[in-house]
Amino acid sequence: MVIRYKKVSTIEQTLLYLRESLANYVNDNKVSKKIYLKLRRGNYKDERDFVEDLTEREVSYLNKLLAQEMHYAKNNDDQVRLSQLNEIYELLY
């Protein structure tokens, strides 16, 4: 799946990084697909607004997924991606 980026705010960019990560799992996982669709439909004012819209199951899933995705970003020396995903990860709990 290809996601095209337009010039966006830092908040939107953070959620786009998350959406891109989730896109890798939407065909294999119902929770991932549900979160991905929330991101596509929702007009969240910030990351906290998005996180507050998640169910406990979605938070638990994202906690695991983001840990994996951040590890991948760190191993590939993608500091921007790591930082963006970490912003969401820190808000989960």
C-alpha cells in the first residue's frame, strides 16, 4: 500500500507515520484495520485526541505494534520515524 504525503503539520505527520505502519497489517489483523480506518476517517486535532478515541483492545494492540515498529526504525537508523511513533507510544498509558 502506498501512502502519498502532502505538506502537513507535525501532528498530522505523526498520525500519518502511524497509519503507514498500520497499513502493513490491515490485511492480517482486524484490530489493525479498525485503527487504520479510524485514522483515515477521523479528523483528530492532535495525537492525544486520537489515543482517547481508542478502545482498551486497540491500545493494547498499538502498544505491541509500536514497540516493534520503533525497534525496526531504530535498527534502520530512521530517527524521524522513531521519534514520530514514540510520540504516540508515550500517550498510550
